[in-house]
Amino acid sequence: MNNLKSDSTHFNAVISGNHLISFPELSETQRQDVIDLMMYADFYASQTWRREEQWTSWMQYYQKQLLASGCQLVSNIVKEPIYITDASELDHIGFGVTGTARVGKLLELAQRSFKAARVSHYARHFFEFGSAAGSLSAFQVVPCEPVDGDTVRILICGLNASATVVSDDRGGDWRVNREMVIRLSGGIYSLSQKDYTAHRDRIRTRLLQVSRYNLRGVNI
């Protein structure tokens, strides 16, 4: 496990495996706590479910780990599956949230995170060259913002992309029809330093035992 504490002021986001966590306004301590918590939830969800093949169950278990580690659920993401046939349709992924919390800044940061994760780039490759159906990608963007002193508001937005490919040679012309289904799931959580204190040492100790995550700092 990498600790980015020493140079965390030089970037506003980190990429680790299937996560892009952004936190432009968080303190060093808050950044490290969020990174640790996301990696911990990822580890435990992945011990039980395969992310790509069992994404819905994986996301549910992932979010349960957040609640068990001090997070409070504020609202849920509301979005029907998106069926697309062209990568340009992914340029502006949108979704709603339940409740009345003011989350405009988090939603804007989520949009920037999707662009940084190059979602449309992978989609373009599929629509040009894809020949196999099934799960294509599953990852999370996790924008964060500070609220009320020592509390962090965290938007967990999981994305799963699956594909269908149908070949048709009727009439002598070989045609390949490609369709992608995008599913979003997650919610907005709050995490206070007070609530997380009871879990911090346990989570850090477990991550040090696992020692499996590489973190890369980026700016989005």
C-alpha cells in the first residue's frame, strides 16, 4: 500500500486500480482517510464478489463497508441504464440524487472525473473494433468536498459498462451492430473525523497487511 501523505499537496486526485478519487479542498488528513477507506471497502467487496461479473452485488457490499466504517448515507444516485450506440453519447454523463442536499460542486467534480477516467475513449475503441459481448469495465469515481468543519461529503459513483455485439451477413453485406449499456450506482455519504476515529487504526492495519494498492497522484 502506498502512502501519498508526503506529497499530497501537489495533486487534487489519485488513481488506484478501479478508483479515481478527487479531493481538491480536503486537508492532508482527510485525503488519507478517504483513500484508506475506499481501498478498504474495495478489498473486502472484492474478496466476496467479482467486480465485472457481479457488479451489482459488489457495489452493495462495497457500500455496506462504508456504512460499517463510520459513513452516513445522505442520498442515493438515481439513474436508469443508458443504452448507447456511439461514444459521443458519453461526453456528458448525467445523473440525479435523492434528497435535498446541495451537491452541485460534487456533481461538477464527478463530470471532470469521468473525463479524466477517459470513459469515452474506451467506448470509442469498442465501437470501432469491439467483437465480443460481456462486461467491458467497472470502476468508481469518488469526488469529495469538506463540509461543517471536520466532515467530508463523498460521492460514490460506480459505473459498469457492458456490451452486446451482433453480426449480420444477410444480403451479402457483413454488418456488425454494437451496443453498450452503462449503469450507474452509488450515493452521497458524509464522514466526520469523530465517527472515523474509531475505525482508522483498524483500517490502516488491515491495509498494511494486505499491501496491494498502488496509488498515482493526478490533477483533473
